Amino acid sequence: MKKIITILAFILFWGLPATSLAVLQLNYPVVGGITIDLDMNLNDLVAWFYYFLIAIAGLCAFFMIVWGGVTWLTSAGNPSKISEAKDRLSSAFLGLVLVLASWLILQVINPDITALNLQLSDVPACSQ
């Protein structure tokens, strides 16, 4: 059962974007100045996923901060709810700092690390 779920998740994750591009003619959002279309190469696809995941992580941290704040405001002085809200807020801020730090490190140290420059000529040929 676990293998079937894994296979279905893999097909949905990789197959749905390709199907939606070819058949449904859907437009994906522009992330990091990169658009997904039928004639894009692997380098652009990896860069799009990188910037997309950074954006999703930032949005998740934002929603967790809001959720923690609302929980704290509606706790009505209940110490367990306040403690839960503080934990949620500290975890969200830590996650946001980690995401931003990873992005900053990759951009400051060497921005070319995030640019995947694969060429077919770079792949060594098998000699027999």
C-alpha cells in the first residue's frame, strides 16, 4: 500500500505539470523570473523549483506566525495555549531564519551554485 501511494504521489508530482502544460494549456506562475513552458530546459526547471520552494517555505512560515499570534491572542490567559503559541511562533521564526539564511548563503558565496549548467557534452562517454 505504501508503494502504491509513493508511486501515485510521484506520478502526480511529475506527471501533472507536464500534462497540464501539454493538454490543458495552464500557465504556471513566474517564479524568480522563470516561466514554465514546453520548450524550457532542465536548468530552468531546477531553478524554478528552487525559487518556488523558497517562496513556499516563506509563505508557510508567514502563516505559522499568524496562526501562533492568533492562538496567543485568543488564549484568554490559558498558560498551556500561551505556551503552545510561543512554541509555534519560535519554530516559525527559526524556520524563516533558516530558509532566508540558506538563500543568502547561496547568493553571497556563489550565485552560480543555484544555476545548473548541464550540457550533453559534459557527460562522459562510456568506453568499451
